[in-house]
Amino acid sequence: MELAERFGLDRVSPERAWVYAAVAALFALVAGSLVFGDLVYDRFIWQYFWGPVVADANNAQCAVLTGGNVDLVYDAATCSSAEAEGRIVAEPGYTLVSEVGYAATLVFMLTGVLFLVRALDVVREPAAFFALVPYMFFGGALRVVEDANDAAVVASGVDQLVAYPLNTLLISPVIYFTVFALTLASLLAGVALERAGVVERYESPLFALGCVYLLATFGYLYWVVVGRLEPVLSNAGFYPQMLLLTVALSLVIAGTIYVAAERLVPAVTAGTGLMTLVVLFAHSLDGVANVLATDWASELGLPFQYSPKHPVNEFIIEYSSVVLPENVVTAIGSAWPFLLVKVVAAVLVVYIFDEAIFEESPRYAIVLLVAIVAVGLGPGTRDMLRATFGI
């Protein structure tokens, strides 16, 4: 405490402290990369964070860093050999190191978002929560653009739709910063319009811009898949039954649980109100999309075999296929436990968000609830649209 008073740290606001921490972390990474390049940049930043993005963006099996030069490798055997030789190898996807780093970054950024909305005096009411829903759909749809990009590389005679390095903006985890930047810009635009007297509430333009981003992305996907990929890629096409059935079943599940909770256990929805319906829908969508695409693809007329893109989905589906009786798997598939897990988790979340949380810190509750919905709606939208367009 005496040390804090000596340097005046006791008088630093939380917002200013957050900025100082961000600048200090950035300075440490830059300085470390310059002074200890091999250790900090090559074997930490590049190997675990940027290298996987480079490999993914170029549709390579791995990327190998040697003396500042990056070699893209397109066969697994060469990647394994390079790794056995002790060279710096980065493969697409996540590692334990990167997941810990991204989780810490997410928590830190959520704190910054909370400070920002408090400074702007916004996101106090559920209207802001509903205005942000299109951005969660948009994030999932935008990720499918990169899936289509990969499909274009596989398809003979079709170039990348979005070339490197621009396509890195569409790859996890960079895509989260891309969507966040657009969302923040739209929020600031909405606030500016409200304070200029152009609109009554900032939520209206915020919601409208999110819908524009979503519709534009969906339209672009339709144009790319039907116009460019369908003639050269066997599975590519437009399968609206997947889209319509996924949304319809998710609405039925979410609506049924919401009505039942309102009548039988009102404490579940007491804090979140109608926001409960969005949380339930978001996680139902994730589960339903996996169930339909994994176990009912042929019945829906989808000419391909779906495989989950996320480790949790894959683990639950593989585990269920081993644990469940064979006749059950044959009759209803092995993906439905994932839907069950998602729905139960969503109910528990909304139950935890009671009235007291919203009374004490409504901004914190809404920002956190937005993040929880995004965890379901983003991946769910991606899985649904991948199956809808056959990519």
C-alpha cells in the first residue's frame, strides 16, 4: 500500500490502469521481440499465435519458420519431419498455450469493453443486448466466408476468393477482432447519431448496421457458392431446408423451455426476462445444427458427410458413439447429447443471472451475457451455414 501511494498508483482510476496494463503488455512483447527475437517472437508469438493463422490462411498443413523465412508445407509427413528436427513449426488450430493466451486476452478485453461502455454511458438496458444479436450471427457467417475460401482452393480452377494476407482477418482468432472492430465502430456511430439528435436511441442504428453486415455476408456467400463453386465443387450448392429446419427447431426448443420456465420455475427467467429466449435459442441453434448435419444429413438431402469444426462438439459426438447402445445410435444418432449439454448449460446460465446481478451492475451483466450468447450463436451459425451451402 505504501509503495502504491509513493508512486501515486492509489489515485489511478481502473480505466487508466487498464490502459497502462495494455500499453505495458504491448511494450513487453515488442521489446522482447526485438531483444530476444528467437525466444519471444519466433518461439512464442509466431509459433503459437501468428504462425497457425498464416498456415490456415494459405490452406497449408503447417508453416515452418527458418531464419526469418516462412515455408508453407502442404503434406503432414514433411511437417512431422521438420518438428522432429527441432525447427519452429506452426499448424492451423489451437494449442494449450494459445488457448490460455486467448482466454486471458478475452477476459482482459471484456474488462476494457465494460470500461468503454461505462465511459460512453451506454449498454444499460436490454435493448442494447438485442441490438447486438445480429453481430453474433454476422460473426458466424463471416467465418463461413473463409470456409468457402478453403473450398475454392480445393476446387480445381478456382482461385482464393479472399487472398492472403487479407483472409487472415477471417480466421480464428483474428476474426474476433475483426467483428469486434466493426461492432465498436457501429456502436460509436449509433451513439454519435443519438447525441446529434438524428435518432432517438443509439440501439436503432446499431441493430440496423448489424443486419446490413449479416445480409451482405449471406448474399456474398450465396453468390460465391451458387455462382462460382457449385459448377466445380460437387457438394457446393444451396440447401435451404437445412437453414429453415435448424432455425425452426431452435425456436421451438427455446420457446418451449422459456414458456415452461415462466410457468413452472419463474426464478429461472426472473433476471434475464426475454433475453432468456435469445440465450436458449443461441445454444439450441449450435446443438441443432450439429445434430442435423451430423446424423440427419442424408435424410435432409445433403450430399455430404459433416464433421464438427470444434473440439468440444467432436469429443461429445465421438464419446457418445462409443458409450451409447448401438441401437440408439442407429436410430437417433450420436450428436443429440451435444444438444442436450448446450440446452442444460443455457438454462443454468440464465438461472445464475438473477435480478440481483442486473440491479447491482446491469452493464457488466449485459456485456457478459452478450459474450455467452456469442459462444453459442457464432459457432452455431457457422455450422448451420456450412451445411446450408455444402462447404
